[in-house]
Amino acid sequence: MFSEYIEKGIDILKGTMNIGDLKKHVLCDDCRKPTASACGCCKKYSKGYYVMQFYAQQLQMFEDHL
């Protein structure tokens, strides 16, 4: 696994990396900066999304134990 990262780093340095290997980026809903986060928001605006995901997961685990 580590060797794959080294090979990928060498490919980047040589300039032989495929465009399809890059992460897909979208524009943030609020400030229009490019981002690759799951929520589609940049770092500044994504905090609320991940907090809500955490509480939804905790609630689901609580309901499963009832």
C-alpha cells in the first residue's frame, strides 16, 4: 500500500498522472470556492454539516438500542 503512494507521487512529479485520478471538485454553496468535501461546502461552512451528521448517527444508535 505504501508503495502505491510512492508510485503515485513519482507519477505526479514526472507529470504522467491521469486527469481522471484527481478528486472531483464542486463549488461551495455559500462562497463559491472549489471544494471536494462530502457536504459540498468549504471548510468555513462545513462545520454545521458534520455536527448534524454526528448527532444523527448518535440518535440512530440510541434508537437501535431501544
